[in-house]
Amino acid sequence: MYQLINTVLIGITSGAIYSLMAIALVLVWRSARVVNFAQAGQALLSTYIGYEFIQKFHSFWVALFLSMLVGAAVGAIIDSSFMRILFRRAGHGPIANVAPIIATLGLLGLIRALLGLVVGGKDVRINPPVSNVGYTVAGHTMAFSPLQLVIVISVLLLMLVLSLIFQRTNVGLALRASAYSPEIARLAGVRVDGMRTLGWALAGAAGAAAGLLQTPNGTGVLSPDSLEFSLLLVFGFIAAVIGGLESLVGAVVGGMVLGLVLAFVLTYVSGSVVFITAFGLLIAVLLVKPTGLVGKRGGRRA
Amino acid sequence: MIGINRRRLLVASAVLATGGLVVSTVPAQAFSPHSEVGVTNSAIKLGVTIPLTGAASPGYNKVPSAMKAYFDYVNANGGVNGRKITLVVKDDQYVPTLAVTQTNDLILKDKVFALLAPLGTANVKAVATRVNPGRRGVPVLFVNTGYSGFAVKKTYPTTFTMLPSYIVEAKIMAQYITETYPGKKIGLLYQDDDFGQDALAGFKQAGLSLAVKVPYASGSQGVAGVPATWIQKLSAASPDVVILFGVSSATAAALGTAAVMKYAPKWILGSVGGDATTIKASGVPAGVLYGATGASFLPATTDTTDEYIKLFQSINAKYNNNAVFDNNVLVGMNTAFVTVQAIAAAGQNLTRKGLIAAIEKNGAKFASAGLAPLNYSTTSHVGYNGYWFGTYSPTGDLKPNGGVYTVYTTDSGSGAIVKSTYKRPAMPADGLPTQP
Amino acid sequence: MRKFAGSYFGRLTFFILFGFVLFLASNRVDELRVYQGASVAMYVVAIASLILLTGYSGQVSLGHGALMAIGGYAAALSRNHWGAPFWLCFVVAIVATALAGSVLGTAAARLSGPYLAGSTLALAVGLPSIANQFHILGGEQGLLFDIGAPPAALGADFTEYKWLFWISAVAALIAMWWLQNILRSRFGRTWRAVRSNEVAAQLAGIHVGKSKTLAFTVSSGLAGLAGAMLAMTISTVSPSAFPLTLSFAVLTGAVLSGVTTLSGVMIGALILVATPDIADAISSRFASSENVTTNLPGLLVSALLILVVMLVPNGPVEQMRTLRNRKRAKALR
């Protein structure tokens, strides 16, 4: 009984973490039609900066807020100084399919190598802002801690706030319009480039939150080579694709499905089939619904 | 259309021709003045490939600089038979393809005299078959893997192992557990590949029954949520003693997650993932390690009464930027120490053949920090074959049980597990090789 | 002359001549360069396979490393279990990977860009770890794939690396020649039609799904060949030989070569093989710290990648062609 409950809890908390990354990826995809592999690098960079803020202000929450601002700035800079040129030069022909992927992969490598040059060899630690020891219920310690509660709440908040922005505000409408059909949006007076940059900025902030929240929830240690961040990117991307790249709700649903399926398979089948289960789940979902669980029909339009 | 084709061909041939030119104009390297590759009258060049970057690098990336530090110390004191040792370090990122190309570089471009302490079973195997140091006669000294197969002289004629094999470790650990915790329920976390399979084979060989076995995929310890599933599976079976036989990042993930899930059985750590500094650097508080059991074949890193540790610590302070003195640094220094012993034993007229012969002839008598014997002979290329057990102190340092190193030895086959009577040779004066 | 260069026999002659040049070169350079030549040939095939998929059929793959793994394991298994001669191992690798590719391709044809990217990425992460689940695949230390010493007839000083290089170069030349021909056939025209406008192609009677699946299958077959070549150059196959970074490296090579044309394929392959050497040369000249040495190769490749994709997104060959066309247009005016 406790094992079952714990498995569900592990699934939800790890799902929440994949969702954070998935939200960031979906934000960029929705507003700029780019699968942003640099997200892991941006998150890593923001988390390092977040660590510096923690040292300076001695408050995790202040640091979280500031590093989200920094993350947003980094995202905006990448888009306005770099992706914009890229789209102008490589926005059509067969290269248009791979150019953004390649460019963001290159950025990921660049950020990692630069971080390695600057902070390489020195691992830094981020302590949890609230207890990461599991709650006790009737003498049993559950696989769920105050820190994980904070993470789950942050994910839901992010999803809600961003969904509201997208669905209910003029900015949201402009964001959607400029991604859906840049030419028509431009004719309608939307500043398409600005909207793209805004999408990148929002994603940068979400990625920074993911990095700074997951680090103390994981090992607490940060390094430029961090395996955790690479895997966070891969699993976040898988979650986003499972959920359908078009929607923020999808990102969270995808993350939760991936988290729960992994937790159950690892607990009740075998501990050594993590990667192949993730692949199998992704393929199974896409064979049934080629645009993901929450994807819309005819999603092949970009 | 045809015009475009022709231009395509022209461009292609231009590119190809340039490529060919680049390849063909590179001159062959000059030969060294001494009769043996990588050796001159004043210098010896050695090479190592090891992961310096990438997921497998933490911990291991400290080994090369520790080796360099000891060589620098020896060089500052006159070198070996008047020759100074340089070490060329290459990053293989734990990828066999890179290990092969980097080893090619070391042998064909850098022209090293011998390869030192390569790491990773798949890497060493790929290098052994493709680059084939055995056929080239290049010594591969003191391989950093616990796979027992590399000690087979017929297949790997120039290769010498150093670490006790995983099977040896599991056998000795099984006996220790049976004696210390009779009738207790035992659990195991292991890496689901050859590393773990060897451990399972060793436990089985020594007749240890495991109540719960939790496998994990190599690398999955970094996926959010995965370590939590290990701990809840272990705690659901409620074993009294849990063996963590994985790499250090997995050991650290298991210990850290267990701490926040308030799960605290009696922990026993395998030596691969048991380096206290690496575990603590991976975010595990020293308090969690306190009271756990660990194994080693070298003296405890904090044991300043040990003459080797004392020497290595002072070298570490002077030549290694005073890096944290952990087991990786100790292994690196000790490997370099044994290498220098071997080179000194090979005499003034240093050749690759001579070096191998010297290790086979005198290797079992080499001075080293190891508390278990080295088993080199004309028929055996096996290095250390034993372990002692200890307990992690409140600061998270491994200390021998009862303050004495009680070493048990065995082999990778069906041999018995025996209490070792090996007496370590005294350290030569100042830890420098005795010049003939 | 023009007619000849564009014709079937013209291409055949070109490839044979080029093979002869390579053969001459292999006798003049040292062992290390010969070995690197074999790696270049391997990358040529892998990159060509990806260019075919991306540039000619408009699909994205981040999982070519996984396809190469299938080829490598197929070759090793056929060598170890049936004692097949090396060329037959290559054929088995091509067929096995093409079969796997046709299954994947059927699924892939239904997916649009990012969904396909996600699936192939998951494939690259998931597939190699299967080797630890089945005993026959040899676990983490992998399987041997030893093609043995060169035939005695080639002489005593014919080194093993030269043998490797010969096999790799001939395999790459045959693959490239065959690819050139298939791209000029009906299939090639179909792919290009689908790539430039799916709807128009469909209206013209082309079955888009089938055409994409076929491209994925052919690309997979080539990737399988590259995988077998990679296995040969390291004489083993193991999960760690096909990491995610390999998939990214092939993609990098494809972009450096230019994804729209096969003629630049050597550029990407040469850069991939030469980068570590160049980084080495730079860091040894400036006697820098270990930190710089270890991070320099990654920095160089990433920076180059970004520069290429920003400045010459379609690759250097395509860029030269555009420049020349512009000049010609100006001259005509």
C-alpha cells in the first residue's frame, strides 16, 4: 500500500520536474517554432547565476526571482541577437528544418564550454530552501517533501499563469498569432519579432526556475558537465513531445504521464529499463496520436 | 542541369584534392635518438587516456594530475636513472572511439614509451584489439578497471592490471558480510551491466544469498525520480544490510535519497563508488556516510601514520596545488609510484621488452602503498588481489575496523578467501626509486 | 566534356580516379593519417546518410547514432556467429539497419519536424542501453568485431591501418557513387518534389508517406554501413561507442558540409576528424591550463557550428555556387 502511494508520489514529483523543462521548451516552440536545445545550457547558466545571488542575498527566493529575470534576459538576448539573424539567413529551404536545432545545439555546446572555462573544476552546492526530508504519515516517511510540494505548486502556477497570458490577454493573442502565421500577424500590426523575443524570455525564466528548483531536489551539486541537466533536457523534451508541443497543459500532462509510467515501470518491472521505457512510451503515444496527447489535429503546419 | 552537375564535380574534386593535400603533406615525425621509442638519455614519455570531461569524469579526472605530481617530485630529485618522466594526458570522455583515436595519437604521434592506467572496460578492450599494443610491444601498465580478463597474458601480452577485480571484491565482501552479519537479510543495488554481473557472480561464488536485488541502468542515476524508486524498493523489502555496488554518482544518489526518505539500513559500499570525497562532493552530507562500511586495498587517505600516505600528502601539497587528498589522488600517486619502481627495475638500458620483463621478474616485490600483494610473475599479470574493511568516521572518512588493516585475499576464480599474511616492503628512502 | 562529366560513366570514372588518388596518398602518409583517413571515410558515409534524409527528403534525425549502433551490432554478430567475411558483414549491417529503418520510417512519415526530432532523440538515448538487457549483445564491454589482418598477398609491410583505410575508402566510394545515381533516378526526383512542396507533390500523384519512408530506409541502410565501418575502426561494438554526442557529431558534420548537397560531404568529415588535432595544437602552443585544454575542442566545434549556420547556412559549397551564379548574372547584365 505504502509502496503504491510512494510510487505515485515519485511519479508526480519527477513528472513535475520534467514538466518545468517541457514548459520552457513549449514556450519557445509556440512563439518561435524552434526546438530549443540550448534550454539546458541557459538553465545551467541561470542556475550558476542563481547560486551567486544566493551567496550575495542569502535568500533562495530572492535568488530564484532574480535568476528568472536573468534567464529571461538571456533568452531575449539569444533571440534578438542571434536567432533573428538565423531566421533571416536560414529561414527557408531544407536547412530551415534543421538550422534552429543545429544553432541551439551549438549554443548549448558553447555555453557549456564557456562555463567549463570559467567555473570548471569547482563544483558549487545549492542547499534546499525548505526541508527536502519526506513527510511522515503514521510512522512511514513518504517519498514527498516540502521542497517537492513547492516544485509541484510552482509547475501548476507557471502553467496557470502562462496559460492565462496566452489565452486571455492581448499579448497572448499576439504571441499566438505571430507564431501561427507571422505574415498575417505582421499585417495585423503585431510586432512579430518582439513577440518571438518575448516567448524566448518567458521560456528563459521558466528554464531558470527548473534549474534552480531541481538542483537542491537532486544532488544539490552543480557542474558544467552536469549529467542531470543533459537528462533534464532529454526527458523534458520527451515530455513536451508526448504532451504535444502546442500546449502548456500538454507539457504538464506529458511530464506527469512520463513521470508516472517511469515510476511504475521502475518499481514493478525492472530498475534497468529507464531509457528504453521513455522511448517506448514516446513512440506508443505518437503512433496513436502523431501530434501528442494534447496536440491539435493538423498540427503539421509549421 | 548538366552544367550544375559538372560544377558539382569540379567543386567536389577541388575539395577532395585539398583534403588529399592536407593529408599527404604532413611530414612523418622524427625518430627519437635513443634506440627505444619514447626514451632518450634524459627523458621518458608516458601517455594516459582517461575521461576528463563528460558524465563519467568526476573523480577520475583527478588521477592524471596526481600521477603528474609524483613524477614531478621524482624529476625534481634526479628522475629515474637520470631520466625525467613526462606524462601526456588525453581526454577520452569514456567513449571507445575516442579512446582508440587518442591512443593512436599517443603511440603514433606523441610516440610514448608506454601507456599508463587507461580506464573503462569497453575502452581498454577496443584499444587492445584495434590499436593492439600487444602486437606493437607497447606496455599497458596498471589498467584502471576491475574486469579480470585483462590479466590474461595470452590475449593481452603487454597489459598489467592493478585494481583487484570486481569478482575478488564481491567474494571478499560476501565473506565479510556472512561473518559480521550472520542470519541478516541482505539487499543489493548494482549497475545492470558487466560491472554488476561480475559482482553478482562473486557474491554467488561466495554463497551470499541476497533477499532483494535492485538493478539500475548506467547513467539513469541522473534522471529525476529514479533514485527514489531504488530506495523505496529496498525499503519495501526491509533488508538489514544493503550493499551499494555502483559507481560513485549512483552511490551518492542512493545515499542522498535514502537520507531524505529517512531510510537507514546498515550500508556497505563497494570500492568503485566508495570514495568519501567524491560522494561528499556529489552532495551527500558526511553524517549520512557515518557508520557505513567500505573497502579498500590502499591505506586510509587520512592515515598519517602510514609512511606512504605521509609522503603522498606532502607531494600533493607541493606539486598538486594542494588538491583534496582523496582516494583518486591516492590511486594516481600510487600508480605513478609503482610505475617508477618498474622503470627503475628495468635498468639503465630501458626498453619496452625490458620493462615488461622487469615487472614479471620483480613486480611482486615492488614497493607500493598497497596493503594487499601485487601478483606479477612470468605467468600472471594480476595486480592487487585483496581488500580490508573499514567504517566511515563522523567526518565521512574511511577508517579500518579496530584500527588495524585486516586484509583478505582471493582470486577471480573459485579460489578460497584467505586472511593475508602479506608484509608490505618498506618505502625506499624519501619515496624515491633506488638507483642501481 | 560537359556531357561526359554529368553522365553515368562520367561519375563512375570520377569515383574510380578518385579512389586511385586515395590509394596513392595512402602509400605516402604515416600510419596515424591513414587511420584518420578511415575515420573520415566513415563520417562521409554517415553524413551523406543524414544529408539524404534532411536535405533531400526534408526529415530530421537526431538519432543517427542509434541507427549506426544497429549496423555495428549486426556486423559484429554476423562476424562472430557465422564467421562471415567482412564485406558480407557490411551487407548484413546495411540490410538489417535498412529493415529497422523502414519500420521507424513508417512511423516517422506520420510525424512533423519537432515530433520526429523528439522521437529520434529518444531513440538515440534509449537504443544503446538495450545491449545490457540481452546477453548476446555483450553488455557494457560489448562485442569484438575484428576483421583480421590484411591478406598476405598485399605484402609484409602492408599495415593493418592501411587495410582499414582501403576497405573504408572503397566502401565509402561505392556508397557515394550509388547514392549519386539513386538521387538522379526517379526516387531522387520524387524526394526533391516532396521536400519542396508536399501538397504539390501529392497532386502530381506522388505518395508522400511512401516516398518519405523509402528515404528513411535508404538513409538507415547507409547509417548501418557507417556503423559497421565505425565498429571496424575500433574493432568492437559497445553501448558507449554510440553516445548521443555521436548523433550530434554527424548532424554537425552534415551542417558543416551543407545539407542541400552531397558534394561538400568531405568538408564536414574532415573537420570532425581534424578538430581534436587542431585544438591540441592550439592548446599546446599556448601552454594553457588543463581547464582550457579540456574545454577547447567543444568550444571550437560549437563556435564553428554557430558561425556556419549563421553565415553560410546552406554550407560552403552551396555558398560558392550562389556567389558564382550572382557573378555570372552580373556579367550577363
